[in-house]
Amino acid sequence: MAASDPLLGVRDIHTYYGDSYVLHGLSLELAAGQIVVILGRNGMGKTTLIRSIAGLTPPRRGDVVFEGRSFTGRPPYAISQAGVAIVPQGRRIFKSLSVRENLALPTSALAGRRPAPMPGRKRWDMPEVLKEFPQLAERLDHAGGSLSGGEQQMLAIGRALMANPSLILMDEPSEGLSPKLVQHVEDIMRSLRAHGHSILLVEQNLALAMSVADSIYVISSGRFVFHGTPDQLSSNTEILDSHLGVSAARSH
């Protein structure tokens, strides 16, 4: 990958569920060390985009290029091993496993080997993750299902970090969280960017998106209808009203 190339390039992807045409030629770029946010209402294709990048619902046309290499035809486990981790919508932790066991999954033999992180990027292991999330340190031997919603979200993020990814795909991490915990998620994302990680964030929380994003895309009916900076979005009343259901005044 050349120094000028994006870390992630999504190039004219078309994704279907059976005969249902969901993503209509989406393209985006994410540079190393950036947080790029995908905003949109429910059912517009945000999660399908995440699944397409991760190989869970591969595009029928187009390409996903990561660190200069195409993901076309690569299974999800190979994409994970290449350095892409997911914090899925709904957390998707293993509720019958302990916190310790959930965190250890990305380092297991089944997960395969991951290359060492790039210079300048923080190296994550169990002690470092628990330092970031001290609540989890107090509950290491508790079942994942016994945690609160906020703690489960911290566990899902910590599990992703244990893979030492180059790119983290986050699908609505603020969903169902209290304002205090949303602020914690925001702080975590800022910390991850400072540690050299890149994040593709799917969100419906406009305030959170505006606060952390380097770049924002707005998706509607499987197509991008806006791409720009948070400042550019905050002044675009048509996009805010028509595609996000908020007034310009509420976006500030």
C-alpha cells in the first residue's frame, strides 16, 4: 500500500439479500487514523455496508480494498485476520462465557494469527484492555449475560481491541445507552484514534457523529446522498431535514 493510498477503499459495491437490491453502487475512502461516520435512518443500508466490508454479505459487484489488497472472494475469517474487527450492532457477546473468555476469543487458535500492529499503534492485550475498561476488570469471571448493557458494549469493544486491528467497524455502539455511557463511548473512540486506530462508525446519534467524525457520509435507500465534514453537514438543511429528520438548529 502506497503512503498516499487510503487504508480502506469501497469501490462501487452493489449488495443484495437474495433478490432484494440493498446497496446501489457505494464508494467511500477511509485514511489511516481517521474516524469516518455513516449516518442514516433505519433500513437505509448502514449495517449491510458493514457486512459487505467484513465479507458477511459479500457484494455481487464492486470491490473492497484494504491496505492495498482486494477482499473480493475472501471469507470473513480471512478479512478478520487481515486486521478488520467488528463491534456489531446489539453487541453480540457470548452471554454464557465469562468476561475473560469473551476477551480471549480473538487470541485463540481458532481466530488465527494476526500481524503485529503498525509502528505507532498501541498494542492491546488483556491488561491494557482492562486498564481501558476497569469495570470489566471487576467482573472478569462473571458471565457476559450478567453485565449491564453498557458493560456489554465495553466488552464488545474490548474484544475487538484484543485482535489488534488496523480498522474497527462499529455498528451503532451508542444504541440503548444512557447519555453518560454515550459520552464514554465517544471518549473511547477519541482515545482509539489517538492510539493510531481507524474507525468506520455507523450511527444514528447525530451529536455523537458530529463530535468524533473526520468525515461523514449520509446514506439513503442504499445510496450516499452526502459526503463532507461535520461542519458542511451542519449547514446542509436539506440533508438534515430530508434524510436525518433533524433541523439545522438541533444539529449544533
